[in-house]
Amino acid sequence: MKAGDFLANAAVRAAITREVLAERMRQHRKYGQQQHRDHATYEAVEFEYPAKLASIERYINADPDKKTWQSILLEQVYGAMAADELPGQRQRLVQAAAVILAWIEDIDTRPAPGGSVDGS
């Protein structure tokens, strides 16, 4: 299986999805159905700080030598926090979830010491 092949990693992705859903079930058992506000208020000042942080991460990500999984994820998360409308916020959260999935997939398909794919 080539680590860079999207279809070749389908089994890894399915295993990660099962693991995430199992964690979500554990959270539901512990906390019940969670419903929280998206923002403390809907004043412009509440969105300014995460928007600045998203901008900083976007700047970092523009440089391939500085880009990391952390900076990619933070750009998406801060972007979601900066979104002042729910459709945009939801879209950024989906993007953040996809980045998290890709990051875990990268970890799980990295060659283990000795050259074989870890897959754990």
C-alpha cells in the first residue's frame, strides 16, 4: 500500500472513522447529548482574535518549510471560531475534521522503523 494513494488508504481511513465514532459514543455515555452555544455573543470583537490567529497560521502555511500538521489544523479551527455565520462555521469544522483524519492517516501509514508501514 502506497502511503500517498487515497484509495489504498481506504481501510486505514475506515479504521480511524470507527475509532472516532467509538470515542464519540464514549463521550455521549459520559456527557449525554451535548448542546452548547457557538459563541458567547455575536459581537464583532468576539471574532477578531480567532480571525487574527487564523491569518497567522495561513501565513505560516504559505511557506512549505514552516507548514506543519499543527499549523494546518489551527488555521481551520481558528477559521471556524472566526466565522460569524453557522454555515461558514460548519464548513470550516468539516474541513478541520478532514485535516484531523488526514493527520491520523499520515501517522498510521508512516513507515515503521525497518521500512514497513506501521498501520497502527
